[in-house]
Amino acid sequence: MSKANVAQIAGDGIGVEVMDSARAVLDVLLPLTGDTIVWTELDWSCERYRKRGAMMPADGLDVLGRHDAVLLGAVGSPDVPDHISLWQLLIPIRRTFNQYVNLRPVRALEGVPSPLRPELAADVDIVIVRENTEGEYSEVGGRFGTGTPLESAFQQSVFTRVGVQRVAHYALEKAVARSGRVTVATKSNGIVHTMPFWDETVREVASAYPVTATFEHVDALAAKLVMRASSFDVVLASNLFGDILSDLAAGLCGSIGIAPSANIDPTGQFPSMFEPVHGSAPDIAGQGRANPVGMLWSVVMMLEHLGMLRASALLMAAVEQTLRDPGTRTADVGGHADTRTVTAAVIEHLTKEQS
């Protein structure tokens, strides 16, 4: 039995709805396993930005630092620029807490229809390891000559040796524990400084592991994921490439609505953060149509991270069972259920399993 302190940030749009689903499921699950989560509910969101001019308070990072993990719903609103909602909340959390691994598993799940032909979608089981704190998503740059005919914008990618090494170590250890294969996304033929540096550094790290490391230009890799996704296992990518490839892979497996992610500090010095890949989806917010599976799978990852292994396994099994039936799947994955129905079905499977 384990106990953990978790900060809850429901956020905006369907983030609130899928967070409600997660809490309802955990209220049933944790008593079954004897684990305990003490929650701190935080109203950090675009709504808070509209009211107070900031996504989170000045001491927000100090507040989060006193927790074992962070569970996030989604952030974003049409009337708040995306760079504000991202750079005033998610990016500071990821970087302050050294969450340099963004882990995104992608699996073909029974019952979930894929846009690919069945033989192409079968047996897809990929772990995408995305570098999460530097790379293309840097703060270096600016805009010049604003409002003039010569207005310009510059954005500088930043790749450090330690940053590439540490995420490579993480991905390679994953590969050793799985199939011994890792595919590394690059674009060294067109991006002539940072990508060759990325390749060279990953190769140096990989030479110490009993793995087969294959380097693929990201455009070709995107095409190969569509044509033969089941041939890939661990994929290592920079911040931007990993972001794009993981969304593509999730779509191939049925819907971005079922895709989970974990922002991990592998050292354990700081809290890690868990969130579904999907955004706040303002077009369906408040309609009860949100797919809670991405959030529930993120909770599975969080429970595993917190050492609540039995709870993690029980929840994943219940989610998988729910997805097998169109009556307990949402519309984005070929079903006709709403958020509450899916949540109730997961809870029913949990209680049946223990009865």
C-alpha cells in the first residue's frame, strides 16, 4: 500500500470533464488496493488568467514542488493566445522540475477502429520518448521591426550535450527492456547543425547498449509509421519531432482522445506530471462527449510511477475491457457513449474484477 500527494490541475474545456472522470474512478479504485492519494485541487487555467492576469500564482511552482506528482486535464481557450497558456503553465512546470522525458505510449487496443487497414494496425505497440525541455522549443529568439515592412521573427533551437545524452539513456534503457530496437528521428540532411549534433551524441550513448539503433529522417519516418507502424518499438525524438510523431501515431491507433503522456523527471528529485495528449477541445467542451480514456491511461502511468502497481494494472485492464464494446466507447473511437457512460463502465469493470 502506497500513499502520495498529488496536485490536481483540471484546467480548461474538456480537461475539467476528464478530470472528473479520473477522480470518480480513483475514488473506487484506491480503496480496492489500499493505496491513498491526498489531493490538492488547483484552479490554474485560462479562466484564472482572464480573472487575475496569470495562469498560476507567483508561488505556483513552489506549491507543486511539495507534491509527489501532478495530474493535469488540459489547458487552452480560444480567447487566450496559446503561447500564454503554454508558457505560463506547462513549460515552466516541465523545465523547473527537470521533466526532460515526455513518455508517450501508443498501442492498438482491441475494439478501437483504426483509419489504417486492419493488417497495418494490428500489433502496434510503440513507446515514443520525446525530449521535453530544450530542442526546438526554446525561448531564444525574438521579433524585430514590429509594424514595419521589415518585420522579422527568429527562433533558435538549443540542443545541449547533457540534454541529448540523458534522454538518449532513458530511451535506450527502455529499448533494452523491450525488443532491443530503437528508432531515432532526425533531419540531419536539412538541419545542418543541431541535428548532426543530436545524431552524433545519440550514437555515442547507444554504443554502450546492446541495442540496434536506426536513424530515420523524420519525414520518411512519418510515412513509414503510416505504412508499417507495427515494425517500430521505441522511438526517440527531439521536442518538436516527438510532439508531431506521437500525435500521428495516436491517430493511427484510432484517436488522439485515447493517448496518454507522462512528463518525467527520471531522477525522482522533482514531481512528474501526467496528462492526456489531447487539448481542451473547446468545440465539444460542456457537451459530455469527451473521451476520458487518454486521461485514465495517464492515471495508469501516474499510479505506476507512484509505486501503486496493482492499482495501475487493474485500471488499465478495466479501460481495455471498456473499449471492446461500442456501447462503452465514445464517438471518436467508433462508439456511441458519452463521458459518464464510459466512466461508469470502467468503474463497473473494476468492481466486478474484485467481487
